Amino acid sequence: MQNGRGWGQDATITPGWGRVGTAALNALKAPETWAPAAGAAAFQIGHADQKVSDWAGRNTPVYGSRHTADQVSDRLLYASGAIWAVSGTAAPSGDGAGEWTMNKIKGFSAEAGGGVAALGVVELLKKGADRSRPDNTDRESFPSGHAAGVSYFLTLSSRHVDTYGWSEGTVTASRISLGTIAAATAWARVEAYQHYPSDVLAGIALGHFFGAFLTDAFLGADNPRNAMLLFEPAKGGGLAMARFDF
């Protein structure tokens, strides 16, 4: 990676409160988090949320039918999960087979755990908001689980791409492609009449927040090469350690 470490090498479940706080703040400040969140709030003005949802569900301008849009959103969710798995596998994690395997296990375990946490937050918000879907089914609408899941997978995939050493133009093109997949999924959920625009925008914001937060806090992506501070809780207190690599 940019810090000279292998992907997954510095994954930890005890990053320390300072690192967690910094990672959370940086994830909140990222445009990919606050911009869609602000968009979700803006859609509450003048009943725009309802109007756009009704128009999209009635005209289905991109996918042709609600059923097709629903199917496409499912396929894009699965595809984003596959991109995450492949891009993570391709990230450099060490030269030796044993080192490579251990770092992959650590990295994927951390990212999968973050995904479970993100899903839990989405479900809690759904129950708390208790918003009916546009098609008036009894399933909760806010936020969109599809949008959150795709955004999470693709945020992590984008961080994987950063480890490849590609040219700036290639990295930018890959990010545009990943963003297009997220946008296509979000719109498919609206056109399928399963979600309002604010639902999918909130889902995108949540997915990116968790992806960026997890990478910075638990994968040690910005750890300096020669030193890392660790804290492990223990009975009656904790153990602080400084690890140096040469």
C-alpha cells in the first residue's frame, strides 16, 4: 500500500479510541458521505421525494419496467460483492504464501465484520423510521439496504484499487466506473418503486461512511511503515504497545 505495508497486514480489532474518532470524523467529512446525506434532506422540500418516486415508478424511463428495475438492482448488488472480493484478493498482501494468506484472512474478516455492522445499523434505522415503501407494502423503506450494501462494497473496492500502483488516470476511471454502478443501483430501486430518492441517497451515505471508517480505523491503511500504536483491553485496565518495523 502507499504506506509500504501489505493489505490486511495491520488489521486489528483494537485500533484505539483516538484512531476510531479520527477515522469517524474523516468518514463524515468525505463528500461521498455528506453530499448524498444532504441530497436526502433536500428531497424533503416540496414533496420532491414523493413526486420523483411516483414519476419514476410510473414511467420507468431507464429500465422499462418495475420488475426489470428490481431484478437489475439485485444483480448489481451481487456484482458489487463480487468486485469487492476480487479486488481485495488482488491487493498486495505479502510475498510469502503464509504471510499472504494470513493478511487476506485478517483483511477480509475486518471488512466482512464492518459489513455486518453496517447492515445492523440499516435495519435499526428502518425500524426506527418505520417508513412505508412507495408501493405501500409493509416493508420498511428508509434507508435502502441495496444502496447501502453496494456503496459499502464499492467504497472498499475503491480502497483496494488504491493499493495497485496504477496510474492516476486509471484509478480515476475505475472510481468513475464504481460510482456508476452505485448510481445505477440506487436509481433502479427508485424506478422499481421500492424506495424514495431519499432512501437510496441515505443508503449511499451510510455505505460510504462505514467503508471509509472501517478502512481507516481497523485496517490501518494510513499507519506509518516504521511504527504503530496498539491498545488491547485487559482485565482491570489495558495494555498499550508501540510496534516498530525496520
